[in-house]
Amino acid sequence: MDLNKVGTIIYKVIPMLLAFGILYSCENDVNEIESLSNNKKTPVSSGKNVSFIYSEKANVKVKVTAPLMEEYGEEENKYMEMTKGIKVLFYDSLNNVSSTLTSNYAIHRVSKNIMEAKDDVVVVNDMGEVLNTEHLIWLEDSSKIYTEEFVKITTEDEIIMGEGMEANQDFTKWRINKIKGTINIKEESDSLKTD
């Protein structure tokens, strides 16, 4: 056999084998595609501009509003996700708002009666005290809120920063676990005054 003919045959066969290999490797497995599409979670129900109220003996205790709420899971592990933010109003015994909680994301684990707020969490009580953190857990059964994350609490007189915090849900009684620093606001504003 002539070496020129062998070279020509190899020159023509190799590109065909490469093309066949590329086409074969691009073929999608139908079962693989179906399993990938089934992994995307689909809500059981969803609603826009949702409000729900927690009451006790016909007294409103808490009102929750969210631009978008999606419900997932079965009865034992049901949860609601609020991916576009949340606003929670806590009411006192006279039906006045005692504190508000806002965040950019929240998840409510229904069967455990626990709500987690994340991403720019702000709690303000009726005394004007403000809590800022990135993650806050609300235990509905014990009416407490807490976090293990960095917190900043601003009062009329000072700004207190620390790691971790516990409070009642209306944020009128609170305690920072590990205080990292305190700034006295009164002294700072007094020192700025001129005669």
C-alpha cells in the first residue's frame, strides 16, 4: 500500500472520528435532564402582598406582612419562605404596636414555630431603641428573639455592640451576650457644642 494513500485515509478518518466523538459526547441523557429539573423546588402555594395575624384570646399579638410568601414541604416539615422581605408588628395588651421587625429575607418553620430573619434585620421598640443584626431567630412559643451574630443596639444615650443577644419579642428587655464596645452618644453630642 502506498504511504501517500495511507496518509490521505488517516487525514480523512481522524476528523470524522473527532466529529463523531464531539456529537456523541453532546448527546443528553433524558433521565439526567428530568432529574435536574425535578431538583428545582416548587412551592406548594404562594402569594403576593400576604398578611397573617397571630392572636390570643381575640387579641392581636403579631401581624406579619410580606411582598412574596412561598410555602414548601409536607405537614411535618412545612416552611414558608419570604424572599423579598418581611415586616412584623408586635402588639402589647392594649393593642398598640410595641415593636417592629424588618428584614430582607425570612423563613418560617411552621411545625417548629420558629421564624428566622436574615439580611439587614432591624428591630425598633416603642422607646426608640434600635437593634441591627444580620440574623435573628424568633421563638414564637416562648415569645423570645435571639441571635449569635454581631449586634448593634442604639438607645437614647449610647450605642452598644457585641456578639449575641437575647430579648423578649417586643424588645423591651434585652441583654447582649459579649459586649465588644460602647459609644456614649450624650458625651459625643455635648463635646460638639460650642460656646
